[in-house]
Amino acid sequence: MDSLTPPYLDDAFTRLESRVAWELATLAYPARPWVRPVAHPEGPVLDVLVVGGGQCGLATAFALKRARIENIAVLEAEREGKAGVWTRFARMHTLRTPKHVTGPELGLPSLSVRAWYEARHGQAAWDALHKIGREDWHAYLTWLQRVLVLPVRHGWRVTGIAPEGDTLLAVQAVHADGTARRLLARQVVLATGLDGNGGWQVPAMIAQALPTTHYAHTAQAVDFAALAGKRVAVLGAGASAFDNAATALEAGAARVDLLARRPVLPSVNPNRWMEFFGFLHHFVDLPDSQKWRFMRTLFALNQPPPQETFSRCAAHDRFFLHLGAPLTGLGMAGEAIRLETPRATLEADFLIVGTGLVVDLSLRPEFSAVASDIALWRDRFAPAVEDRLLGAYPYLTDSFAFTERSPGAAPWLARLRSSSFAAMPSTASSAGISTLRPTVERIARGIARDLFREQADADYDSLLAYDEAELVDLTLASDRMGV
């Protein structure tokens, strides 16, 4: 058991893990590994390299293993035992999705978060639970990695990807200790999270006007203890902005002002509408015109902060919400930050920026050699040029592979797949939990399809040579033998 497991529930975990082993064995058909190895003068070649060991990377590795694609590795930037995203900069108390959400378990009940939670806390605790705790989700993913024996290599950060001949990709990676390696793989999956095709955005007007000691993005480290007794301003009205406002208030901030451009906070969450089988599994099958119509509408609607998050802020009389208050100017006034809006001018000691992320492949070092070859939506769908932000999203296939900007110029892009928020226009996958299972299952099926096609001739030769006899006893009485 891990160190967080209460001793009195050890037996429950033992029984659960035995059940997991039984279910995996029961559903193992066909169990035979089938992917033919590929040789290279430089050394071993992976069939699949997964970049990112978070929820999507782990689930992708599991889906590949279930497809009997076993020559795989997962590179995770965080060192083993170090805090991941769920405990590093996610600042909500609970997940934003309902507790009945499924995904990483890929349909096996004993691997579900409910089974894990009940083994750890008991059924009554699950029945009483409203939403899954953020740290519980992190512990659950850690358990999944262990019980499934997923091949995660910790401490490795990918710094570049390039084609190696016609059939391989070369991946440059650097370990936390400074060691550099070059890995060869037939297929690469970038399970690099929400910002995997871009970066978290700090508007230029903030970066140019303020010293870095006076602001941080919601995705960056924030010393909340140092904000006790200070005036804090938060820019943005999304869930993360409210999460950070609440964390600052709970750390003892003297005052928190949240500035939102919108005159009214949205109250309807379109993400909940998306959660039905047809949309999650078959949005990718729609023609581009329908995909574009859905996405333009979904992006315009935006989503509200969860009720629990808003209530965390509202519980403090030191919290002030400014709607219809876009930032029109800012600068330093001595040691204070001066923030100008159409409604008022405010002062703060620290600014937290909740302006989300930007999709821009050039911001990612792993794309430095290949970004110009990748097709964006504005390259493939004419109306997309009218939407500067959405048109910059990569145009992916139904199995999440990148496509060529110029036909025939970069066929190797079919071997490179990405799961990030930037997959939304192509697949409706947000890199979130609710879209996790259809995402990783499509990725695994696409990889299996490509690997099989590449070896189909060799498999045909194998069929011709196949001579394993099943009928071996032809004994029959002589009077029953025909003549």
C-alpha cells in the first residue's frame, strides 16, 4: 500500500488489486503480442513513445497495452514522487467534473476512481461525497500507474522532435540531472496537457508594465503565504481565476479584487452539455463545417466558475467582484500596482493573471523543427481565417495525428499525435477527464491501425508459413474409413 493508505483498509486494497488482476486476465483476449520489431543501427526502437505521464499519458499507455502494443515508454517531466499538476498549481478543492466521471479505467470497474475511493475510505464515504478531491485524484492516478505497471520514466523533458528517415521519429530529451538522450520511435503521442500546443498567456501590457516580482499567472507558482495582509488583484473570470482568488483569501489576503471583462458571469456550463456518448465519441466524424459551427458557439459561450469555487470567494467579505471591468491601463505607483478600468481605478500589491492559454506551436520547444510543416485550421478550412484565435488550432485527424500544411511535404506527421486543449476543434477533446476515454481509445486504435498496415505484407507471409496443427489425432476404426 502507498503511505497514504489507512492501515485498516489494507485488506480492501488487497482485494481490489486482486480483482483488477482477475478482470485484466479475463479480458486479455487476444493476448498475443503482435507488433513486429524494427531494427535501427543506432539501437532500440520504441513502437510508441508517450510524452507526458499525467492522466492522459497514463491512460494512453494502458490503452496501448490492452491492444498488445507493449514496446512503449512514457516520459514524464516530474521526478518520481514529486507533485504533479494536481498538487502543484491546480488550486481547486475538488475536481470540476461530477464524481461519476469515468475515463482512465477504460471501462474496467475495479480500476475506476469509485472502486479506489471505496477501498480507501469506504462505501459510505463515497455515497456522501459531492465531488472528488483534487489530491484524491492525484493519489488515484499514482495508484493506477503502479497497479498497471505502466512504463513511466520520470524526470525526462522533451526538447525536440524530428523525422528520422521515412518511418521513425527522433525525440530529444533531457533528464532533470542534465543527461541528454535521443530516442527513436515509430509513433509519438504528446499527452502534454491543456497547454501542450502552446502556453499560458500573460498579456503583453502586463509583462511590459510590471516587474515579475509583482505578478504571476494562475499556472505558475504563487507564494500565497506571502500575500497575507496584502491587496491582491485577479484578472479573469474563469474557474482558475476564482480558484486563485479563493486561495489568496484563505491565505489571509487583506483584500482581493477580481476584474472581469464580461458584464455578467455566465451561469450555464456548455461542457456539461457535451457529456453524451454521441458527441464525445463521434464529433470527429462530422464534416468540418459542422465542427466549426459547434466550436464557434462553444467558445463564445465560455463557462462559469463552479458554484463551489464562487462560494469559496463569496464567503469572505474581503472579496470584491468587478464585472464589465476590462483592464484599460496599468503601471506601478511606487510599490503598488495601479489598475485602470472603465468603472474604477484600483491599487494592489500583487496581480494574479487568469487569462488562460494561447495555442501557438512555436512556443513549444518540441515543435521547433516541425511547427512550420503542421496544418492549422485556417490552412484547411477557408472560414477559419476569419477567427484569428480558433483558426490557429492544429488540424488533426480522427486519431489525433497532425496533418501536413503542404501535401506530400511532411508525411511523417501522421506518426505524431497530440492530446491537448488544442484538439478541441478537430475532435472535441479538451484534455479533460470527461473526454479522456474516447481520446485515448481513438489514439490507440489509430496507432494499432498504422502499425498493422505497415507489417501487413509480413503478416501475410506469416500466414502462408503457418503450420501449427490443431487436428493431430486422426485415429479411426478401419471399418469406418471410406474407400
